[in-house]
Amino acid sequence: KIALAIEGGGLRGSVPAGMAAAISYLGLGDAFDMVLGSSAGSIIGSYFVARTDADSHCQITYEFFCNHLTTSREKLNGTNWLDMGRLIDLFAPSSNQQSKSAVMVLDYPMKTIMQEMLPVNWTSFKARNDRQPLKVIATGLFSEGPVVLGSEEGSFDDLASLCECVKASCMLPGVAGNDGFGLSDMEPMVDALVYEPIPYRSAIDYGCTHVLVLRSFPDG
């Protein structure tokens, strides 16, 4: 039982995204029984499972990370979706932490891009997810450990709910907001990097005998 485990890393996710695109391009996408993604790795995993052909998968991967995430000045409610300048306000002393703007507004990548601009092909995803399930990893604030979100676990059943799970996996504490992100009937969750930035332990827990890990950062 072979798993593909994809590390996160924010915009650094462009590295394993390129690796996943190469796997698809080489015709090896169907070699895996399960796909697991942490943080940005869950975005990559979503498009990987939804792939229809290698060329379109490579193009979408490139456009997502190289065109839309890094160069877009998209404004949501009058503010840029990503503004590193807001880090200054985030860490400045204040009596009202709730009023501070998040550095990253995750509705842009998870709603605008994944559902509108470069929509994940849900028909293809659903068909392939039945035999190559995607597991989105997040961090549970109450359980203090990794939380696995998947269709078999009842976490998502359409594109919108899948993107909500991805959002939970990418909810970098503080930087993406002051509160843990909560799905209905579940504990508050934040970015997978807190407990499982590389989702190979969860792959082993699911009985996988071999795990190919896509890293966005070298060991050491």
C-alpha cells in the first residue's frame, strides 16, 4: 500500500507542487493508493487527485503557485490577500488583538482560486478519490495532535467542503487569523505544521507500507 505524502510550507509549496506535476507528467500518478497533504500540501494533493491529464495538471499547478499566489494583487474587502507588511501590526503590542488584520486572507486561495479561477475538477476528483483517497491533515487545538480530514471520515462531500478542510490545514496561527478554524461539529483547527508538517505518520497509521514524501525543504 503506497502513499504520496506532500509537505506544506506556504509559498514554498511551489517546490513539491512541481514534483507532483512531474509525477503526473511521467504517468506515475496512479501508482499511489492514498494521497496525504499538510498545509499547502493539501492544495497540491487536491489538484493531484483531480487531475484529468498530465498537461492540464502541470499547467494548473504552475498557474496556481507562480501566477496567482505570488503575483496577484487581488483585493478582498479592500485589502490585498497577502501583505507581509501587516506582520508589523500583528506583533505590535495592542489591547485589541481581534482588530488586527491577518497577513494572509485564506478565502482567496481556497475560494477564489480553487473554486472559481482554477476550479478543482470535482467530477474527476470524486471518481479518483474513491480509489486514491485524499487525506487533508490539520492540527486539533483540543486534541493537541494531527486531525485527518477525508471523505471517508465524513469531512467533505463537495468542492466547497473540501476547500474548507484545506483552509483548516493552512490556518497558520496568528498569521492567517487569531482564532482556530472550526468545521461543523469538530474542534477548532490550525495549520498542520504544528504537529504533522510532513504527513507520513498518518500514512503509516492508515496501513501504508511505503511512503513517497515530497519535501519543500531539505533535511537539516
